[in-house]
Amino acid sequence: MAVVVWAATETSGEVLLASCLLGWVLLALALADWRSFLLPDALTICLLLSGFICAYLFDRDHMIDHLIGALGGFLAFAAIAFVYRALRGREGLGWGDAKFMAGAGAWLAWQGLPTVVLFAVTLGFLFALTRTVTGRTVGPTDRIPLGTFLAGATWLVWVYGPLVFG
């Protein structure tokens, strides 16, 4: 219900329906990652496909930006995962995060992705800070559900738009 109310404060009509779909998929992804540190393929593929459909319906003139966003989001996070594994010898970022960023790019276009990353990192930092303040240590090998924070950040950028400088 909160997704519908929040979406209705910023959108209307057909975009409201698309916003609700996005919100529910993001909520499911956030909860899945929070509980299991996994972003299910069924949900990330749904995010990607629905993003392209909505881009076609509502932002057809900028479809190339959505395609670049999907490809760029995936490749950037896949590269980070590859480099991390090569340097540390263990997984640090999963393929689900790369697939998630492809879906976020399909919804937001490439222009929204830097803000998603900034907001997600900020939310993750606040999570780690909260754990520390409440007496639970956060170490270099502790797992953090990045997908949960990516979902929240994607929602914020969808509803309010990306940060614009200059």
C-alpha cells in the first residue's frame, strides 16, 4: 500500500501504474537480498523487461539512453565484480547486482545510474554506521545486501529524478 501512496504523490495516470509495478518489483528485490543476499533472476529479468516496455511507452524518443543505461549498468557492475574477485580472491559483488543495474538502467536511462550508485552507497554507509553505533561491528568480510540499497536508490531516482549539477 505504501508503494501506491508514495507513487501517487508524484505520478498519475499510466505512469502511476508503471510506478507501482516498479515499486513492487523493487520491494521484492530489496527483501530478497536482505534475507538471502540473492537477487532472483526472475525479478531482475522482470525489472529489465518492464523497464524497456515502460521506456518504449513513455520515453520512446530517448530509447537509446535506456538501452545504454541497461548495457552500461550491467557492464560496469560486472567489471567491478570481476576486478574485485581478481584482486581479493573471493566474491564481493554478485551477478545479481549487475543484472539489477541493467534493469535500473532500462528504467532510468544512463543519466540516472550515477545517482543510483551514489544513493545506494550512502544508504549502505548509513546501514554500516547504524550497526556500529548499536554495538555490532562491521568488518571487511561482513556481507552487506547491496541490492537492498540499490532498490531504495532506484526508487528515489525514479520518483524524484537524478541529481543534476551545474
